[in-house]
Amino acid sequence: MTRWVARVAGEFDELRRRLEGIAEELADLAMVRLRESIDAGGAELPVDERRLTRARRAVEKAVFILREPDEGSTDEGPGSGRH
């Protein structure tokens, strides 16, 4: 049973690392959109920047959920409303 738990934890670690990379890519792309909007003289946030930010937050929430119990076994985290 212990081997199974370790294997699952290892799989979660790999998924979490990949999701963290995706969250960074989403954040970078949102910044590019903001810069493009500013350079074009835009006074409002671009719609796709808002979508990218929402997607990044959702991915960050998934990262939190996949953390190992010793890293945060409570249900508190991004988007939980409890901090």
C-alpha cells in the first residue's frame, strides 16, 4: 500500500509541476496582451486577458489541490474563499 501511495504522490508531483508551468505561461501571455493594449492606446483591459487570468487562477487552484497532504492538507487555498 505504501508503494502505491508513493507512486500516486509522484504522479501528482509531476502533474503539479506541469500545471505550474502552464500557469506561468498563462500569466506571461496575459502580460503580453496587457502590453499590446497599452501600446495601442487602449483604456480598458482586453477581453482575452481576463480569460487568461481566469484560466491561470483555475490552474493554480488545481496545483493547490494536487499538493501532498503535508504541504497543505486543509481545503484552504486559491479560490477557496478561506485564508
